[in-house]
Amino acid sequence: MTQEDTRYEAVRSRDARFDGEFIFAVETTGIYCRPSCPAVTPKRHNVRFYTTAAAAQSAGFRACRRCRPDAVPGSAEWNVRADVVGRAMRLIKDGVVDREGVGGLAARLGYSARQVQRQLTAEVGAGPVALARAQRAHTARVLLQTTTLPVTEIAFAAGFASVRQFNDTVKAVYAATPSELRVTAPRGGPAVRPVAAPSAGIPLRLAHRGPYQSTAVFDLLAREAVHGIEEMDGPRGRRTYRRTLRLPYGTAVVAVDERPGRPVSRRPAGARETSGHPGGWLDARLHLTDPRDLTTAVQRLRRLFDLDADPYAVDERLGADPRLAPLVAARPGLRSPGAADPEEFAVRALVGRAGAEHIVQRCGKALDSPYGTLTHVFPEPAALAEAELHGTPAALACALADGTVRLDAGADRDDAHEALLALPGMDARTAAVIRTRALGDPDVASPGEHVPDAWRPWRSYALQHLRTDELLRTHELPRTHELPRTHELPRTHEQENH
């Protein structure tokens, strides 16, 4: 059976496990859909397959209004792959092309713009401009349907160079004008009332595929929360996590609700998927000082909560191991959380929670208006480099500020790891924690732990299972694995009282 035959079977059975992994388009209708689209299954000879929505759009197809293929989780492949295409896809999702152009993307990757264009086109069927255009269209749809911002403001907030380009793109992708798209509520979409402006909060549903162990993720975030930039409230199982973000154009306060996952049953081979979506979402609300940061903020939340993972692939590999099988069965879909701000996380991994609180109070940027207990944004590397840090934290701050250590979405993970280990005083265990969380590497073996090669390429997930199980057995939940405090800063009297 060919790959296209396998994909057609996924479409025929409406298998939502493949949502985000590929797009299918129907030549007779001119529409492209997600694999789980509930519409009548098209005939095989009328179907074409694409790796990305951008490739389908470039071929002249428009998005299905029924299944909203632009709202699915992203492909897990781009988080796993460490080559130039994987790095480019992560950077484009972070909005680099909109901010720095194709030249900026190529410079970050260390390739020429022509090489990047050629490799992306060969691998995903679309170049960086087309990929960024598809992302801008999605951002525009979200703003049109969740805010009452004027259309002109939305055009520039979504990253378009002109209102005309915005109008043409929206009409080509959705077969509707921006005004028509605004008044048309998509089926199955979030039941939200449009808000007046991003300052009032943009409501979103952050989709994920398969089961999702939200309790374990929220336990981890609760344990690590740094006063002033993060807070967690509500009873376990129905908590809300809030934090501040430093973004390219401004700042943001984000809130994400815990959503206990329902068990996802395995269906017999050959059975049709009738439930429509063996996955779910996390409800979120973004308060942005500049709506141009929407795309970047969403992608950083997705990395933090590991929402683009493929739990089916992870659980299949790890569940075959006798040691891990009972853990996987007990917690299917356990995630390996990332970081909303990789540079911030790296510093926190060195100084610990108390040290991070000290840094926030001493040199963090104050919000214009406090949001509950959230009062600051974690300082950028340049500010940290000028602060009175000492030892390894000082060396890391300077390396982040001058680019010696790069932890952005497109950083080469091996190069970053070597640069981290070259810092005076950096130990291998802390570097591994930074690689796992800040760089989102799904396959990190922590030094000093027995990690078989059979767990590749999901060793980060395997260790997460082991740590979660250990914490449960020692009755340490809801407090979960804490960052190492290898370079703890002195606590102030005020911090002792938090």
C-alpha cells in the first residue's frame, strides 16, 4: 500500500489522528480539508494530498468552512526534526518571516534564501512566503471572528503589508470577504462572543490530537510558578494558569484553563471513526498590548503545553517497553512540556524558583497595569547581562545577549547544547534540562539515568513518565519535578513570605 493509499484510508475513516499531518484537496470542489472532515468522502481519483495548507492554497484550493483545516494541531514532525526544514518550519510558525522577511529567516538558519526556498518547496510543497501567508490568513480569521477590531487594524495585526493584500488573501483562502467571514460562525467553533479589542482578551481554543494529561502539565507549572510573572489558581482539575510574556512587539498576559481529558478508547482495526475528533483543546485567553503578537504568542503557548505532539506515535513506541508499558497505559498522552520563553527558562534552570523571583523583582520590566499577582515580565537577556549576576548565570546571560547561545525556535539543538556546555560552571544535567524544555527536544537522555536506545526518538517523554510515576509513588503531587537549583540566588525577606 502506498503512502497516498494509507492517507486515503485515513480520510475514508475520518481518522482525526492524522489532522495536521496532511491535507487532502478535492479537485471537483476546489476545497481542501482535514482528514477527519465529516463531509461525504470524495472518490479516490478526485483527491490530492498535501503536506501543508500552504501547498494546497498554492495549488488553487480554498479552505473548507465545515472542518476548518487551519484550526488543527500542527504536525509533530516539525518538533522532532532537527534539520534545516524542521528548524525553518518552527521559525515560520513563530512569525519570523513576517518580522524579518525571507532574508532574516535564511540568516537565522545559516543558508541562502534560495537554498531555504528550494528545500522547503521540495519537502512541504510551499516556500517560506506561501507558508507565512497561510499563517497570516489563519491569524486574520481568528481576529475577525473573536474581536470587533476594525478590518484595517486586523489586516496589519495579522502581518499583511496592505489592506488589499489582506482582502485578496482572505478571499482566496476562505472564499469569502473579511466582512463575510466575520459574520459567518464556523460549525463546531468556540462558543465565544467577539470582544472589543485584544486588550479585553482574545478567546482561543488550542487544539491537540489524541489524549492529553492536562493534570500532569498543570502540576508541573504550579510547582515551577515564579511569583510576579506566573500564577495558578482554582482547584486541582479545574485550574487556570496565567503568565506574562515578552513578545516582539509588546507584552501579553495569557490564561490557559486546565481541561481534564476524557479517556480515548482504541477502536478495532477497520472500524470507522464516528466521534469525529479523538482529541480536544485547552481554552485560552490572550491579553495583548499589540495584536501583531497573536501568532507568536499562540505558538509559544503550543510549545509550552506540547500541543503539537503525536501521542499515538509516542505511546506506541514507549508502550512496547515492559518497564514503561504500565505507565503509558495509566497515563496515555502524557506530554513533555516545553517553555513559553526559552531564554527565560534557561536562566531559571540555573537559578531556581527563588532566584528567578529575585531577578524578576530586581530587574524585570513592570507591566503598565498589574493583572492580579502578575506584575512584571521576565527581563530580556540584554538587561540580565547588565544586572549584577555572578558565575554561570552571568555567563549565560551574556551568551544569550551576544548570540553565542541561541535558544530560539530555529536554533540548531546540537550547536546550542555544545554552547551551553562550554559556559563556565554549566553541568551536563542542567544543559539536558534546558535542551528538553527550552529547545523542545523530544529525545533527550538525562545524564546519570538509564535510558535505552529503544526509547528513541521519545526519550524525553519516557523520562517524563518515570518522573511522574515517582512523584505519585512518593506522594509529592500536585507538586511535581522542580528545576535544579544549581546556582541558587539568595532569597530576600519578602520572597520568603511568598
